[in-house]
Amino acid sequence: MLKQWLQMIFGRRSDGDSNGISVYVRCAKCGEVVRVRINKGSDISRNDDDVLFVRKMAMDGKCHSRIEMELFFDDAYRITKRSIQGGEFVAHEQWMAQQNRMVQP
Ligand SMILES: [Zn+2]
């Protein structure tokens, strides 16, 4: 169940960008959802255990809080572990919902 949920969030490539992985995080302070793009080539590296990982910092556009996240991947770039500070991971749909709200008058 959890695995399916993770695939739902991270498995899609809605932007058609096969070299990038998009994750969506929500600021703990103001609730702004931020899209974070991770480049497989330049962002992801291997740690001492030869595991693919990335440490990424995002800043939301509203209250400019720092959101720090750490993601681990298997060799197929599927997320196996993740942690976040200053916010929480949300689904692509929640980011889309925010975008839709923004374009409305
Ligand atoms: Zn914020």
C-alpha cells in the first residue's frame, strides 16, 4: 500500500522529462506547495554505501522558509527512502490544485 502510494507520487513523469524527477513539498509554515526538480545527472550522487542519493534544499515563494530533503534511490531511480525538514512531501495533484487556484481571478 505504501509502495503504491510512493509510486503514485514519484513514479509519474508528467512533464515528459526523463532526465528529471519532480517531487512536491509543502511548507510547514505557510502551506505553500513547491515543486522540486531533481536532475538525475547533476543532482544525484552515490554515498559511501554506493547508494544513489540527493540532498536538496527548496525555498517556498510565500514565506521563504527553507525546506531540506534527502532522498535515496535504487538503481532504477525509484525512491526507496526519504526524509524532510521544514515541510512535508505531497502528491503531484496537490501542486496542480495550487496552480489551478493561482490562475483563477
Ligand atoms: Zn512557507
